[in-house]
Amino acid sequence: NAGVTQTPKFQVLKTGQSMTLQCAQDMNHEYMSWYRQDPGMGLRLIHYSVGAGITDQGEVPNGYNVSRSTTEDFPLRLLSAAPSQTSVYFCASSPVGDRGPFFGYTFGSGTRLTVV
Amino acid sequence: AQRVTQPEKLLSVFKGAPVELKCNYSYSGSPELFWYVQYSRQRLQLLLRHISRESIKGFTADLNKGETSFHLKKPFAQEEDSAMYYCALISGYSTLTFGKGTMLLVSP
């Protein structure tokens, strides 16, 4: 049981480049989300999904796209990277309904992104 | 709108001293609150859920609805407790709102 797997662990991009951060979970969790972690800002929600085919914006969605074609995968796309997107990105998942969210989230190990 | 406030960015204590990490929340409904811990450059891990009223690694937290607080406490800090601690609130449909975090440093 791998839990939540994020790839890559590290990435350096040039301004204007695009890339996709991958997130996969094998716990059959309906809910998945992306957060960015910045010093002094805590974790801020970018996008989330309550099931395959359903996504919604969080607190800081600009510059990011998501899709949820399967229960397992929730990729985050940076359309045109900017230095302000330099951050650590965490993916998280949880069950919903009777099995959660009271059990809290399972987090991935993070992707450290630098945009130069 | 929901909000979680952790007033201290940094809390520095000596080993064996009591620890209290403060968390206040603002939420119109019945809150579900959590504490998460992040050791150096690792993933966030669930530490406590208020509904389970459990004690993990010697930490406890009590929900005080009157003061809208959910402070994290430990009577005797250990060096291995040094980490970033986040208070979080469930709102809406499974969405967690986090505070900005408090770094706990425990010195020998």
C-alpha cells in the first residue's frame, strides 16, 4: 500500500515553461487536493476534487489546471511557470462520507519546484 | 468564512518544559479540528483529531467552543518534538483549512 505518491520530488523550470506534477493514490479515496506550502503562509489550497470528473478551485487557483479522469490520479498542470510559483507542492487524499473526512488527510511527500 | 489562526510563528523551549501551541478558529458550523506535524522536509502527518480525544506522542488538545480554541499541549517536551505544527479545520465538503503553522524548537 503506497498511499499517496507524488512525482517528481524536485523540479527546476524556466519562466514560461509548462509541466505537470503527478499525484496518485491507491486507497480508493474520493477526495483529492493540491496545496502549496510557502514560508510564513502555511498551506494554501490550489484545487480539489471530490470524485472522478469533478474538480473545483481552492484559495489560489490562478496559473494552475487540474483534471480527474480516474479515482487514482489527480495531476496538477502549470501552464506557464512564473517565479511566484516557486514552492513546495503537496497532494492529499481522503475518503468522504461515512469513512471520512473525520480521519483527516493522507499527504504525499511533496514536490519542491523552483522557477527561475 | 472559516479561518485558523496560529499566533506564534516560532516557539522555543528547553527539553522537559511544558509546551502549548495555540490555535484559534473561526467557523460558523460545528468544527472538526486537527493537528498535523511536519518533521524536517517530510510529509505532513496527522497528529490529533479532536473527535477521537486521543493522546499521541504525549500531545493532547481540547476543543474549547466558548473560546474557539484548540490548543496543543504536552507536559514535557522532547528534542524529537522539534517540528512544524499545523492546526487545521474541516469545512465544506472535505476541505481542510490550515493555519500558518508554528515551528517548535526543543533545545537540550
